[in-house]
Amino acid sequence: MLHRETDALAANRKGLPMLEKLPDSLDDLHYASLMEISSLIASGEVSPVAVTEMMLERIAKVDPGINSYLSVTADSALADAEKAKAEIDAGRDRGPLHGVPIAIKDLFHTKGVPSTFGSLAYKDFVSDKDATIVHRLKMSGAVILGRLHLHEGAYGEHHPALPRCNNPWNKDYWPGGSSSGSGAATAAGLCYGSLGTDTGGSIRFPSAACGVTGLKVTWGRTSRYGVFALADSLDTIGPMTRDAADAAAMLSAFAGSDPMDPTSLAAPVPDYLAGLDGVLGARGFRIGIDEAYLEDGVDSETVAAIRAVIATFRDLGAVLVPVKVPSRTAATSAQMVITDTESAYFHKSVYAADKSLYGPQLAKAQERGLAQNALTLTEAYITQDRFKGELARMFDGIDALISPVYPMIGARYDDMDRHLADLQSFLGFTSPYNLAGVPSITFPCGLAKVGMPLGVQLIGPHLSEGALLRAAHAYQMATDFHLQHPPLH
């Protein structure tokens, strides 16, 4: 633990791992955790300006081979870093994000900054105000480096006119979507944390594919004001970070009710970071295990890695509870119908004006949504209510369900057309929980023989983010998979 932390930050960091000494060069800090770099900044060991300059230089050097950023806002980032330095030097503490360089998915409205939504249809869009979450990040003192790549409209695939985002572990592999840039940049040491969104798996897929920790929150836990929508009744916003402690710090900065978003939840927001301290970690944490659910159609290496996760949790004192997961087939289909229909509603005027601006996958979703009939949509919403009830009953006896994220070890870009043609299978471990509106945390749990990360998710009942973060943090204190990084210089 560094010695010159402020009292507030020291209190928040009690029990969390920190750098024991300052590296010889700032260039060695790109893989530090958000909390480690925050501690160095708060203690005066490093300047937020120097860290931001280092990160901008690394982006310029490394990102051309990854394409995780759609735009880098270097001037405003340096100005924010200068402001943070002046405030910290004057004794003002805005919290753990103060002076820390992060990045955001390019669908958050930001005053005066273009937000493309990953599409030619919105390439000239510039908002005159910040999204609520962007505003809260700025108020926390975070330094926003730029805007991260995503699947067009947060759906399906990158627009063919834009260079695809590559997985930093292996460019032949999909980096996950739709928050592809968020997963890739966080994994590659090109930011200390990022914002992603999740409608059917878009935080969890890139977190698993790139070997980072991602939190899909309860629907309504975070404000959607000023955020381009994929499907309003399913969209969620959450952090993507090196580890669970970093995710806790980020979520504490922007979660909570927002008068500008009447669908945001009024439930009080706990200090998620402080909640990692002073508890028994995973002891007594009840993890539901459905043997068939873990293995049905899932790659054997993924199954073996998840069983090792279960063994680690058992050693940490978790209670393993046999459960039967409700059927996800109808729930997955319902999520797909709702997504297509609500996406078509959001895009209706822009799509009608010029369909040629849309890439093939998002265009197909628009056509399906526009063609949807009322009875099929009604059936989807009835299915949603039934699945919510069935899942709530399952959670009566457990704190979380352990689950794969997707059934294969990553996905090669050459195979994506096949996977997109079988969305029922591809989305089966993620989209049902968007339909139910429940939270999930995804974190790395190994490396496959082909050298790609393996991920696992814990899915909890409504508003159980604190418990999920504590369990993931306990696991990460006992393992080092979250400390493994892609083979980049």
C-alpha cells in the first residue's frame, strides 16, 4: 500500500491489492488496474497528466492493429487531466476515478463531440449535452480518452465501411460485441476501464472474449438518458474493467436514479467499492449449479474451466446448491423479437430516409422489426413475464447462478456468419437474463489451448450487483486469471 493516499481513498482501498512500488517507467503502468493507478495519482506518485500522455502515446502505437477506438479526444483528455491535477494538488478529492483515463462506447451523447453509434446513418450526430452517465463520470474527475468501437447500432456486426475491431489476443478472433472496442481497449492496456452496454450479451461477450471483467447491471440501475438505444426495454449500461474492484469503483460513480430517465430505479446506491471490504467474500455465498445447463452444447474446455471455478468457490466457503434453470428457448426467442421491434421503432425515421446507410445485419433487424405482427410481439412480452417469475423462484434459494457466457471458445471472425445465423444458440446464455432484467458479472477463468481467454458469469437476482462484485472479487483474490494480458508489447 502506498503511503501518501488521502484518507478517503485509503478507506475505500482497505484490503485491496495495490502496487508495492512505482515502476521504473510510466510505460510499465498501462496494465495497472484502475484502483492501482488511482492510488498512485491520489498519493502524488504520478501525475494524471503524465498518465494520460502515456496512455495517448500507447493508443497511437498499439491501437492501429486493434481498432478499438473510433475517435481519440486527446485535447479534451489532456485538459481534463490538467484540471484533475490542479484539484488533487489543491487537496480536492473527487473519489477513485479522479484523474484516471477511461474510455466510452461511441453511443453516449457527449456535448460537442460526434457520436456515430457505429453507423454511417449517425456519423454527423453531435449532441449539445452530455448523457447522464457521461456527466457523472466527468463529475467524478475521470479523464475520457475517446470513443470506442461498437457493432453498428449496438447490433450484430461492425458496419462494413468501418475497419473491424480486432481481438488483442488474436486478430483472427472476434473481440465480442457489441461493446467490442470496450473489451479490446481494456484488455490491451489502452484505458483503465470503459463503458459498455448490454441488450443481449454486449458486455458479457467482449468481457469473456478479451479476458476482462464486465458487469451487466439490473435494468434501470443506470440511467439511459442521452444514450442511443438498441431496445429501450432491455438496454443496460455497465463497466468493463481489469477486475471486480475496478468495476465496483466505476459503478459507484454513475449508478442511480436520474430524473431525466423515468425508467431508472429509485433504489439507493450502495458504495460498491466499500462493500468489498469487511465481508467474508464468498463464504456462505449460495451458487446455483445446473449440471445439464453447464454442459449442454458447451465446449469441453469451457466446461472444465467453469468446474474449476466452482471448486475454487467451494474452497472459499461458498455453498453449492443444485438447481434447475428455467427453459431459455422461448425467452431467447422473445428477447430477439423485442430487440428487433424496439430497434425498428428507434431507427424508423432515419432508416426510412436512407436505408443505404445501414449495414446488412442492422438493416435485416430493421426489416424484421417493421414486419413484426402484434400477436407475436404480445407473445414475447407474455413470455418475458413468465420467465421473470420462473427465474425469481429459482433465486429464492440461491444468491447467483453460475453459467457459461457462450458455448464455444471465443469465435473466429471467419465463423461469425454461421454464429449470427444461429442466434438462438449463440445468445442462449445471455439474452434470457436481459429479458428478465437481472444483473450478471463476467470474469476470466482461464486460457484455452488456442491461447484465447475463457470466461464465466455469475447471474444474480434484481439489484444484487454488490453481492456479485464481492463474489467475483473473492475469486480474483484467490486466482490470477484477471492478471493475464494479451501478447502485446
